Amino acid sequence: MPEPGGIDPGADIGHVHLKVSDLDRAVAFYTEVLGFELITTYPGAAFVSAGGYHHHIGLNVWQSEGGAPPAPGTTGLFHTAVRYPTRAALATAVNRVAEAGVPLTGASD
């Protein structure tokens, strides 16, 4: 049971929305490299999922199309994790990332 005013310990993160500068590039990364399924698109947005969930990741360019990466020392999302159910599934994902030439700056299993 949560502390008064606290969050229920059964809560989890259902999905995240990311502002991206290039929607096609982002969709290609999440589908072709990581293997998420493209669920649906809207003008300027796409939604990807694993396992049939309505969407785990929303990608949009509504306020960010063509934008530059954030400058050092600014705020923003630092980290998100995709949890794989087995070490074999994680290894497959890591190999796909490496084969795509995406540099890994940190990893954890």
C-alpha cells in the first residue's frame, strides 16, 4: 500500500512520447533496428509498440521538425530503457543496433 500521498507501487509507465527532428528516420530506427511494430500514423506523428499494446512510444515532429539536438547543459530526457524478456532477446537487439552503426554510450542487462 502506498504512503499517504504517494504513488501506488503497482504503477508503471505505459508509454512515452518523443519530439523528434526527422519522423521517417525515427520510425526506421524504432521499427527496423529495434523491431517495434508501427501501429498507426497521423500527420507529423507515428506510434510504435511491442506485443500489440496500443503504443509504447509516440514519435512526433509537431514542434521539433528539423530541430537540432539539445545543447550540452540543457534539460530533457536523459535515459529510457527497453526491457527484453530474455538475455537472448536483448542480445538480438544489441546486435541489430551494432549492425545499424548506432553507437552505444551505455548499456545494462
